[in-house]
Amino acid sequence: MDDVVHDDQLEDKIRDSPRTAAVYAEEVQQVETLEGGRREHQSLTQETLKVPKVSAYGLLGEELLDICQVDVGKTWMTPYRSYLADGMLPAETVEAKVTKKNSGRYTVADGKLFRHGYTHAILTCVSGDQCMRIMAELHEGICRSHVEGRALSLNAVWAGYYWPTMREDCMKYAQRCNQCQKHVDWHHAPPEESRSIHSP
């Protein structure tokens, strides 16, 4: 019965052993040596500030810049977002009818508009510069596939994005790509130079 050692007793035995005490003392000495050297080269992430470095008037008396929200303006998403979030339809009757009819395909979550897709459960609606950035990344990005316009629009859908003029925009983007225009006919070219054959 005396051979049974509890966890608390085991920890005490390990801590009190002469070898462990010597190793512990050596580790403490190494840490103190390292900390002494680090004080000369303190990292900014470890520095404790007692007074803020930025005052209400800017850094070192510089003028404080005003930060203003930029209004994105009206996009194709605005009528759907305002109808689904607030129940407000556009003033024009034709546009209001189209918005009301197509609003069943869209959902607003956290202020963002999403479209229910056929191949994907939900697509993120984008507009403006975001469309150009998505096309550039899919066409010339990390994979550099340089696919033609129709395939580029399908890649955008598979990536989870949607905008109404997707196919036309992707076709125009692929037609403006310089590398695509240089190498467009290579797959139609014969493997070797054509030679004429004369009949006798």
C-alpha cells in the first residue's frame, strides 16, 4: 500500500530531485540572460505605453486628417437591397414591377445582397470595381488560365459571384487581353507548315 504514489506526491518528488533543481536553475539563468539582452532591443509589440503616442491633434503637431465615408452611388443592387431590407420600391412603375418580380431570387444578409443560384446555393452580388477585380483574378491571376469570355463568366459563377452583365463583361474583358489576342489562333494552326501537292 505504501508503494502507491499520488500525482501531488509525484510532482513534489520531481521538483525536489537534485537534478531537476540544477536544470531549473540553469534555465532560469538562461532566461534572465536573454531578458537582459532583449531590453536593449525592445520590440514595439511588447512595449507598454503609459501615454498614447497619437494625440487628438495628430502626430507631432501635424494636421489631423478627416475621414469621410464615400458614397458608392446607385448600382444595380440598390433597388433589390432597399426592397428586401426596407420594403421600398423604386418610383418608376416598370422598374418597381421588375424589382418586385425578381426579388424572390435575392436575399439580404448583413447588408450584403446574395442571389440564389442554380449551380450554387448562394452567390455574392458585386458591382463596379469588384467585377473588374474578379475578372482580372480569374483570367490573369494565380492560375493564369486566360480562358475565353464564356468560360470566364462560368468561372466567376463557380467562384460564387454574380452580376447581371456578367457574360458580356467577361467577353469584352477576354477580347481586350493582349496575350489572348496574340495566341488566339494557335489551336487552329496546323502542326507543321502546309505544302502543296502536285498531281501528275
